[in-house]
Amino acid sequence: MASLSIQSVDEQLAALLKQRAAAARKSVSQFVLDTLRQHLGLEKTTVQEQQLTGVVGELAGLLKDKDVDESRNAYAAHLEEKYR
């Protein structure tokens, strides 16, 4: 795996990266790598997911690869049975 070093990062950018990394509960290095992957199209995310932070950001996309319709139908059947 390659290593890169970024020089001449201004204070405002460094502070913002630290703030966003902390909000995402990631190291600055991991946050920068994830952001680069997303920006370069190596990881697909929605614009909303990129802007979310904290617990909501952690939950964003959680059901992305799940069959939500199947779960929704099972829950609807449960409610119908429960309230008959």
C-alpha cells in the first residue's frame, strides 16, 4: 500500500478536517482517505450521506443493501394481525 504526504495545508483546512473527522468518529487520515474515495467515485454515497455527521451520519446508508420492501411487508402483516 502506498503512502502519501500532503504539505502546505492551511490552518483553516486543517481545522475543518479535524472537526469533520471528529464528528465522523474517524482519524483525520481515515476521514481524508474516505473523502477522497467518495470524491473520486470509488465509494458511492448520496449527497445527503456526505453532509450528515454524528449518529445520523453513522446510520446513513445502513439499509442500502437490504431488502427493505420485504421487511416493510413483514411489518405490515404483523400490524394487521396485531390490530384485528
